[in-house]
Amino acid sequence: MPAVVQNTPVSIPQPFIQELLARTDVVDVVGRYVELKKGGANFMGLCPFHGEKSPSFSVSPAKQFYHCFGCGKNGNAISFLMDHAGLGFVEAVQDLAQRVGLQVPDDDVSPQEKERAAAARQKQATLTDVLEKAADAYRRQLRESQRAIAYFKGRGVSGAVAKRYGLGYAHEGWRSLASVFAHYDDPLLEESGLVIVGEDGQDKRYDRFRDRVMFPIRNVKGECIGFGGRVLGDDKPKYLNSPETPVFHKGRELYGLFEARTAIREAGYALVTEGYMDVVALAQLGFPNAVATLGTACTPDHVQKLLRFTEAVVFSFDGDNAGRRAARKALDGALPHATDTRSIKFLFLPAEHDPDSFIRANGTDAFAKHVSEAMPLSRFLVEAASENCDLGTAEGRAHMASNARPLWTALPDGVLKRQMLSELADLTQLKAQDLADLWGEAAGRDAIRPSTAAAAGSAPRHTPAGYTDGPPPWAPQDADPWQPAGEPAPGGYATGYSKPPFRKSSGDWKPGKNWKNRDRDAPWPPQPRLPRTPTASRADHAARLLLSHMAFLDELTHDDHATLCAQAAPHGLLFSWLEAQFHEHGPLPWAVLRESLREHECEALALKVMTGSHAQTEGALQELQLELRDLLNRMQIEDIEAEQKVLMLQAAQDPTALERYRVLEQKRKVLRGVAAKAA
Ligand SMILES: [Zn+2]
């Protein structure tokens, strides 16, 4: 991601977005990535979001909307670029604007900022141009080098795979690139990392990559942002990467992600390997869904980026000690993202193998079997914590608990985290509550309450004193069509809810013993009074929860994102903006968001929902999250019902409309079931 540009808060007025969407044809945009065929009023193709053999992905030129009847994915041209091409909101808007010749307005940015951003954008474009040109040259040079060709052939790489990954070769000479670029002393060559300038200056310029097979590293848009180079023999260093540049950040980029996107969706998971040769070899051997980190440990940024494309990740490591260490780092990177809906696993190959050699020795099926039996994150966490600890002694168990604490703390709140607490407590021969208390005390009561207290099973509240003059902030504040306006409940919840919805709204929640015991006397942070805000809508409330707990965005499904972004202005716009921020920066506190929102057209809305005493969203994260879940379910039900009305009208002419209606009806029933339970 071009960090320099994205760090500038950009606000894009809603009328501009409308104008942009009016001038853009979603069929063209989707058609850049998916082969579409006209079928009736719509265009059909193979869905790029799920693996399928017959087309159920439809693009409507009339509605400027795409929709998959298989997986339910839908949206407009902007969301397609975000979801399929992995662009941020602002990037997607800029991409479309550029194509239709519109200038994205950015009046709220100071002239200096604007200039800086434009210069940075220009610099990035120039750097990628330079790198693309070098990549072309390396590809040509590969065709001329029998040695390099022999190297790839020796590793079993076919011409087709070499082409797909744009593999190349850098000549032996010190200044081979002088024949590619007219001005070898152009500072851009140094800035792009292609040329190294010695300390004495001009005289000591030379190519960084010499006599190496070259792996161009592409960003999610497919632009070349750097290179990895491997020696053909046994020279050192074996692998050499481009340095950090304005377009290349090792800690954030994954080799092969651009090439693997579709395969990841089809396979249903991404395989993360240790090096580019693994990626290329795996693609050759029938696993085109592999990516690799770039000579760095796997970071949370890497994991987050990957999780935009799939909910399932398998990390594969060589069986040696270095592989084991790398796996441990990957565990650290993955923990914050290990939500209940995701699957994160670790595959350890036998000591002598990398994926390539393993498949050659044991075959594709054996590797696939290994992948399916990979170690779940939960087990690896326990193994990592128990390393060098003798669980047969109290000291060993105490040591294990101390190792486990930071790992467990890094997990997001949810069912997995609770289960891990029980499991770790069993291993230490403590009660889960005791372990949670211990860890809680060590961290300081206040600091840990949001995560630890929630996970320790203290989330459901008894009605605290003071909630006598209005509903709690998580109560729905507008009328529900299927929810009779309620009597004030004994606890003082004066809405349709007789109990706080978080009690039951998660179907698969199975509170254990500790949970119940804890329920009765859990301490609560002081809560301000919560006056009723009759005009607040669900969208307001969802905005409030997300602005105060941006990390919740990470837990949402694609449907949730679509629902939020499809809200009418200004809500939809605020959600899109927030998502773009999240994509670029990760979760930010409200104080930071508030600054970024200055003079943004969503500023008023954000301030409205975030100020006043009703804005308090304190309390256990778990319950706030369940509250958001409940809101989203209800919003989705409304959306479905609206779409169903339209489909009923179309059903007479279009048999697919009826089919779609039925699919939606199923979905609606499920959502209503959950919503009813919550109430
Ligand atoms: Zn689909």
C-alpha cells in the first residue's frame, strides 16, 4: 500500500461518489477481472468470490450492481474493487475516477498537504514504472540465459508458471541496468532499490541484483513494487530482496498474493510459505493458492491483508529449527486475528523438507492430506506455551502459565478465547476463574477489564442500579416490526427487550460453570445515566459501536460490510470511510478518528452519535460486540425484505428472481430466528 498517500485523511463528498458511479459501468469494471457473457438483461460469469463450475455471478447494467446467487456476494463498482482487487475505499474511488476522467475532489486538505500527496503519488507511480521496466528487462534476460533457464527447469518450473509469476534473470555484470535505462545515474534507480550507490558517490554505482534469478514482487493491483533475487548456486546471500522504498514495505507485502487471489478463493484457504521459490514450486505442483512473506517474520499486517481474501490460512514451515522459530513468529502475528469464524492452522513439514521437496518425495495427495491435518492455532498456542516446561511440576506449570499469558491476551474476545482459558487453566491445574483473576490482577484491574474480564466469563450483567430511566445503549431505539413494544421489564429495560439481547444472541455460545458463578457478582465499571434517544436509528447505533470499537470491523462478515456500506448517506459513507481507515491503519481510537474526520462530510454524523451521554459504549467488549451483531442481523433482515419486494415484481418475467427470492427467504428465516432469540 502506498502509505504516504493513504496517511493523508481524504474525504470524498457523497455527490462525487454518485457522479462517479453514474459515469462508471460496473460491467466494465467487473469485466476487467471476470469473463462475462450476456444472459438476458444481465451479464453472467463465474463468481470470483467463491469456487464454482457454472456461472451464478450476475452483473446488472441496469442496476449497476453485481450479485452472486451462490455465495450472496453483492455490491457496486467500488465495493467490487475493494473486495476483489483488495483496494482501499479511497484507492478504489481514485481508480474509477481516473478511468472516467474525473478529478477526485479533496478540498478539505490544505494546499501543502495536497501538494505533498500529489508528489508522493507521482513518486510512487514513477517508482513502479521504473520497476516495471526493470522487470521487463529481467524477463528478457532470462530468455537469453541458458544457466538461469536450466535453474528453473531443474526446479521443475514450466514456462507457463514462469510467465504467470513474471520470473526473470539479472545478468552478471555490475552495471547491466545501464543498458536498460538511458540514465544510469538517475536517482530514481537508487530510490527504487535497483542500484546501489557507494559511499564515494557517482563512481561507485552498481546493480543490486547480479547473476540472480528474479522474482518480481507485485502489490494487490499487480504493479511491480520490488524484487526478490536468488543465487543460482551456493553463493551468499542466497536470497536478496529490494530494500524498503516508498512503494515496498516488507512487513506488509506478501509475495504471490496478486497471482494467488483467485486460487485462494477457489481453494478456500491461503497457504503461507517461507519463500518465493516455495510459492512458484507449489503453483507448479497444483497449489496456486500459496503466498510467502518476504524474508521477514509474518506480521499482524500480513495476516490482516491475507484475511481480506479468505477466512482460512494455513502457515507452512520447514521442519528445521528456523522453520519452528518462524512458526512461533507467525503465531504472534495471527493471534490478534484469530476470531471465532476464522481458521488458522500451522503445518510442520518433516525436518528435511520444504513444500517443494516434500511434494516431490511424497506426492500432491500426501501434501494435501498434511494441509488438512495441520495443527490448529489453539493447539500450537498450548505447545508454544509449554515448550521447555515440565507440566509434571508446579514450577513447570507456573512457567507455562506465564508463557501463555501474552499469547492468550492477544486473542480477540470470543468463544475461542474462553475455551483457551479453560484449557490453559486445566493444564495449570487451576480454575479458569482463578487464572483469569491472576492474569487480571497482574495487568492491573482497570487495564484488563475490557478483554480479560469479558473472556473470563463476567460479561452478562445484572441490571446495574441506575438504569431506571431509560434503556441501556444496546437496546434498540427504533420500532421493530415484529417486536411488540414492551412493558418495562423487571430489571428496568423499558423496551421490547425483556432481557439484554446479548444474553442469547449468539447461537453457539455455551457458557460454562464459571460463567454462571461469575454472573452474579461481577463488578461493573461505573456507568453514566443513559437517557433515551428516540430518534437514534440502528445505523446510528452501529456507527457509535464501530467508532468507539473500530476493531469490531475485523469480526464482520462480507454481508455485514455490504449492509453497512449500502446504508443511505451519510451513514453508508461513514461506514465506508471507517472501513477504508481500518484497512489502511488498523483499529484507531475515537480520538484519532475524530481528528481525521475534521471537515469530512460525515463529521456531523460521527459527532452526533459520539457525543452526549448516550454515546457511552463502555462495558465488556463481548456484549457490545453481540449488540452489534444483533443490530446487523436486523439491518440485514430489512435489506432482504426490501429486495424481496422487488423480486416479487420481477418473478413473473424472470424465473431466477423467484429462485433468488427463495434463497433470501431462507436467509431471512435464519436471521429472524437469531433476532427473535436475542429478544
Ligand atoms: Zn459467489
